[in-house]
Amino acid sequence: MNHSFNLHTHSYFCDGKEAPEEYVKKAIDLGFHTLGFSSHAPVPFKNKFAIREERLTSYFSTVRDLRNKYRKKINLLLSLEIDFIPGITKDFAEFEKEGDLDYTIGGIHLIRKKGIEDLWFIDGPLQERYDEGLHKLFNGHGRNGAEAYYSQLHEMVATQKPDIIAHFDKIKMHNKERYFSEEESWYKDRVWKTLKFIASETNCIMEVNTRGLYKKRADTYFPSPEILEQVHHLKIPVTLNSDAHHPEELNKYFPEAMAMIKDIGFKELVYFEGKTRKEQPI
């Protein structure tokens, strides 16, 4: 059950810690056949996580130069993890064209409530910021906040058509069963409705993301094994990523995740060679 690629990688161009080449060297040491770089795409407001617009060209050229330098040792891919905030962020297609990207990763990190410019940041290390945003925009009502998250994710998938959906149930991370329960029927229904849409209307790949576990911010993977059983039932393809922000994180929790994925019944993982989807048997 050797897993030998990672498609979700952040370097010092965004909120990662090291130069891209350090990740390449580590990936080669780990025996990876493929490594995809996916810096957070620029967003049009002040923040601490996304690549700045003026550094985008440098990011693209750096990854391409590394691809040429290491082409005999590893397959290097160019991507962006692109935020979708209705009415605020650029269309994925614009970034795809600008960078001639190999694939796109779509993620929801900030939730916009209709008619309100304030954004709810659901990611990052600070649970207090999650709580503050939920109270400010949704009066602390967990169900309303979670419904808004899945509605925005549904719209992202429908309108932007990312190749990969990042950390599908990220909304649970800082919740920790405080404002809503993943066992409640309305939550399960909302998840199922979104998954059915993905399965029937899109060609999206579902990411299994290990970062919540190794950063000790979640008790399980994104998405949870329960959701992944539904993903398998609906025949949605999956990939396995670590969402690495440091070279040492490139294969965190991969053996455990591979065992779980295999136990659920998946037979292959999806990766890319250039812009072409490939399947790696489990």
C-alpha cells in the first residue's frame, strides 16, 4: 500500500514554510513519483495565507524551472488552491489560463453571508477566530453557519468546476461538536445532497486530507470516514493529500489513511501526469 505522490503542497510563496525546491528534494527522498505545488491563489483583500498577486508570475516560473531541473527524477505539477467567495474572488478559469495550470484545487476557507461584506474565516490555528466569526455573522447558530458553508461549496463546484475538492468537511474542524453535531439529520442530509450533486453533475475528485489529524486540529480526516463511505457508494474518485506546509509533512498519516481508504473499498487513487488524470492502484 505504498502511496507515492502528493498534489496539495504549500511553499513559502504563500503560507508554507520553505522554498519549493526543499519539498522536491524531500519528495524524491520519500520515493514520490509525483509532487504537485498548490499555493493559495491571490484574494483581493489583506490576508496572511495567500500568495500575493505580484508574486504569482515568480511562483509559476519557479515551479516550471524545478520541473525542468528534476524531470528525470520526479513528475512536478503546477496548481493553485483557489478560494471561492461569491462576488469577491476571480473565476478559477482565469487563474487556470494565466498559469497554464495542470489542475485546480477548490477550497472554502472564508464564508460570505449574503449582503454582508464581513467574512467568516473557518481555517487557521485559532479556534477563537472561528467562534468570533460564527457569532458575528450567524449569531452563533451552528446550523446556519454549516448550511452556508455547504451552500458555498456547492456553488463553487457548480460554477468553478475544480479538478479536486479540498478538505470537503472543513467546517467541522474548529466546531468540535460545539455548535452543531455531525450526527444530526439535517447535517447528514446536507452532506448527502452535496455529494449527490458532485457525483451526478461533475467530474470532481474528492481529496482525502490528513492535515487536520497531524496538526491535531481534528479527530479524523477531511472528509470523515463516514462521508468517504458515501463517496465510495456514489463512485466519486478520490486522491490522498497531506496539505503540506513543510517538507516534513509531505507524507504525514499516509499509511493510516491508505489503510482506511482500502478498508472502505476504494481500489485506486487519482493523480496527474501533466493535465492528464491517472489512477494508481491501492
